Amino acid sequence: MGAKMTGLGVAMAAPLGDGIRKFAEYDDAIRQVGAITGATGAAFDRLNAKAKQLGATTSFSAVEVANLMTELGRAGFDSRQIEDMTGSVMSLARATGTDATLASGIFAAAIRQFNMEAGDASRVADGLTAAANKSFNSVESLGEALKYAGPVAADANMSLEETLAILGTLGNVGIQGSSAGNALKRLLTLSAAESEKFQKVFGVATKDAAGNARPLVDVLGEVAEATKDLGSS
């Protein structure tokens, strides 16, 4: 009888122990969110409630949501911005099958690279989702490419969507990640530094009348049109 009761006790205790471990893991994760963001009082309570609510109503656990929030906090976003952005990051991760923490880091970097605001969260998530799902790229490879090309593209007044369109096209021919980023960076640098050569060789202007860089997509399209009947040399 004692042996049977002991076995029953162990069986009953197992779920309880698992629950305690999960609670402790979440407690550590949400405390890290507070430490990174500096959120206290009502601000911390809102983040805590948001993580629990999303953990209970989505395919992500509360721990994953908290880890995602930590990444956004590391990128310098405050607690209110993180509340507003978390849903968009989760949509990106879910739609592309990307780890939530990884997706949040790439998402945050893209916003910073193109000088966008937290209010642009849905736009950034939609752009990355479309580029990853409609080309031979992953969110991770796009994030790696943007490390190199993003700041230069933004300086050239390219939008995130235009940049992702070119990276998507490069990905479709097997040029991905840092290789794609460096290729786009070099294209932008050449079109800016060698404006006169572009005009002389291809008859294509890389600057507008005010001296500003023209959209690279337009420039490349005109170069393609100008060279379509030429020999391979």
C-alpha cells in the first residue's frame, strides 16, 4: 500500500514540478524585460500582462514573448513602444516560421536602419514577411543582408520596401545574406561615385536635377533597357 501511495504521489507531483519550473523560467524572463527597459510600476505591469495574454492566446509561450520584448528593449525602445510593436513582431515570426527572438532583433534593426518609428511596426513586419515568403530568402538572410546594405540604402533615400525588393531579386539567383548586402552596397556606391561614367557609358542619370540620388530600381531598369541589344562583352 505504501509503495502504491508513493508512486501515486510521484505521479501527481510531476506536473506540479513542471509548472513550477515554467513559472520560474517566465519570472526570470519578464524580470529581464524590466531590467533592460527600465520599466517599473504600472509600465512593468502592462508588459507582464501583455506577455501573459499573448502567451495564453497565441502559438508562442509567455517566455518567448518576454524574450522577444527583451530584444526590442535592447534596441532602445521604451515599454510603451514595445507593447505596441510586440504583436507585429509575432506576426512576422509566425508568418515566416522564424524564431521569435531572432525575428525581433532583425525587425528592430530594420526600423533603426531606415530611421522609422515604432508606429511603422506593421509596415516593417509586412515588408519582411513579403520579401521572405515571395523570394528565395529567409528573414534571417534578409537581416544579414540589411546589416551591410540597410544604412547605405537609407542614405540613398531608398525605402525599406525598395531595398527588400532588390535583396529578394538577388536571393532568387542565389545571392543571399552578406553577399547580397555587399552587392547592393557596392551598386549604390558605384551609382553615386561614378555618376558621370553611368551617364557616358549607359546614357543613364543616377542623380536628379537637384543632385539627389535617383531610385536604384529605376536606374537599374534603365541600364537594363540600354544594354539589352548589346553583345555579352
